[in-house]
Amino acid sequence: MKFLIIGFCIILSILAFAGDINTKKSFIKWHATKVGGEHWGHIKFKDGNIQTNDKGEPIKASFTVDMSTIDVRDLEGEWKEKLENHLRTGDFFEISKYPTATMETSNIKKIGDNKYRVKGNFKIKNKIQPITFDMTYNGKLASGSLSFDRTKFGIMYRSTLLGTLGDKVIHDKVDLEFKVQ
């Protein structure tokens, strides 16, 4: 009985320092540019978890993004629908085959008051790439921004790497801003 109580206390203490995110209040804003323009929108989290130490500092995190929720917020009507549908095809994220993207941390280092340098692995279209970014975390809200090269994940549509010229080029860098509660 003594071991059962000790085991229960250990499990409770572990759970006290691990928090599932609120997927309804959390989001990612994406931003991509092309010659002569830009587009942006949001993507929703499917699930996620931030584990903290006894000081409330993040020590580990993992997130899954529901790629079917990608939307476009700078367009309306027919053009909005066309771009959203195109982003879901094999030219971009091929959502029917790869419905989620993930990020798992490998290291979180404190660099200031409520500021952290995060290293981890980003997985899109079943391709994994290392990523490093800074975030702010106050125990309730994690926020930050990062950029990635879409070609590293096999997203080559209208990339300069394919020799696309002139006004048809979509830049390879994609910027993300996130807010996680």
C-alpha cells in the first residue's frame, strides 16, 4: 500500500508539470512571399503539450498541427478558396497523404526573463529538419516566430531551385508566428 501511495504521488507530480495546450485559443500564423506579393493565414493545432520543471520553466514540448485547417486570410471569395485548395495539393502540403505536421523539442534553454531558445525537429510531409527559434513563455502563454525553407520538406512549387523565373517565383522561406495557451 505504501508503494501504491508513493507511486500515485509521483504520477501526480509529473502531471502537475505537464500541460496540454488549449487548441481553441492556440494558433500559428503563416506568411509567404512571392515576387510582387504575399499571402498569409492561420493553421490550427491538433494537439500539443508543454512540460515544465518545478520552477514553471518549459523543459520539453511537442505539437501536432492539423494541416487541413490551413486557411488564407488576405484574400476573399473565389481567390481565397482557390489558394486554400491549392495549398492542400501535392504542389504544397499534400494534405490527403500528410494530414499533420509536428514539432518536438530536443532542448529548451533559458536565455532571459521568460525567454527561451528552443531546438527541435520539425516534420512536414514526412521529412524531418532541425529547427532553432526563440520564444517567450510566462507559464500560461508561449509565443514566438520562426522561419523555414519549404524546399527542405519537398515543397518545390515555383521555387527558384527549379529555375522558376521572373514574376512566377514563390520565395522558399516561410515565416511562422505562434501563440500557444
